[in-house]
Amino acid sequence: MIAAICMRFAYPSVSAEGKACWLIQSAPISYRDFLLVKVAVYAAPLTLLSLLLTAFANFILGANAVVWTFTLAGALLLAVTLVSLGVGLGALSPDFNAENPLQVGLSLGGFGYMAVSLPYVAAVMVLMARPVMRYFLRVVGVEQGAISATIPIVIALTLSALLSVISLLAAERRLTRFKSD
């Protein structure tokens, strides 16, 4: 759900500058700072929404403290990464002439964003399920090594960091080239 909301709002956020894009080009702010502000503006409410939805689901399901911890951490990780990915990929091919931000989200780039974000969400869900399953197995008396719970968490964190950083760096480079064109 957060990925779809990001496609609607975060992905077209750079394109939404429209004809005022010259202000950004002439402003005394770097493109990196511009993109980070975009991420912060969209990450705050979407992270809150993600955490609220996760907390509501945990409450309805009667989850215990360990499940709450993992699901809330996963929701936080997903929300911030999806917003970063949306802003970054949206800045790779901005359409400053679009009359409606929905047009930008429904472009080929918007579908590309969804093609990257949905497998990412699935991967993080699978990776975060491993430590929770380890916890449940330990509760019923089956012991496993600590490394088997740590590796999926490290992979999920690394994948999230790479997607966020790479998309924002590529967007910064694209906007810098766009300025010189």
C-alpha cells in the first residue's frame, strides 16, 4: 500500500516543480539537499501511516512484543526506502511539462518504480520473517543459531540502504546533467 501511495505522491514530486524548475536550478542549494528535503517531506507522513497500519494489524492479530518489534522496524525500513526510491527514480526522468502528477506516476518510469519496489517489499518481508520464525521455533523448544536470525536482518538493511542511496545518487547526477543541458 505504501508503494502505491509513493508512486502517486513521492515519485512525481520532482516533476511537480513544473515550470518553476528554473528556481531549483538557480537556488543556492545542491541537488542532493533538494532530494533529501523531498524525501524528508514525503517520508514523515508515509512512515507514520506505515507504522499506524502495522500497529493496527498487530493489535488486531494480538501479536506479542517480538512480533511488534520486527514488524514496526520493517514498516519503518520499508517506508523510508520506498520514499527514497520513489523520489530518486522520479528524478531520473522528470516531466516538468506534465499537467497532472498522476500522468507522471502512470508513465513508463512509474511502472518501473513499481517493478522495483514490489520485489523489494517481498524480499524484505521474506527476510524479516526468518527472525520471527526463529523466535517462534525457540518458543516451542527448537533451538537455532543466532547467525540464522542476524543474516536476514543485515541483508534487509543492506538492500534498503543500497536502493535508497543508489537511487538518490543517480537522481542527483541526472539533475546535475539536466542543469547543464
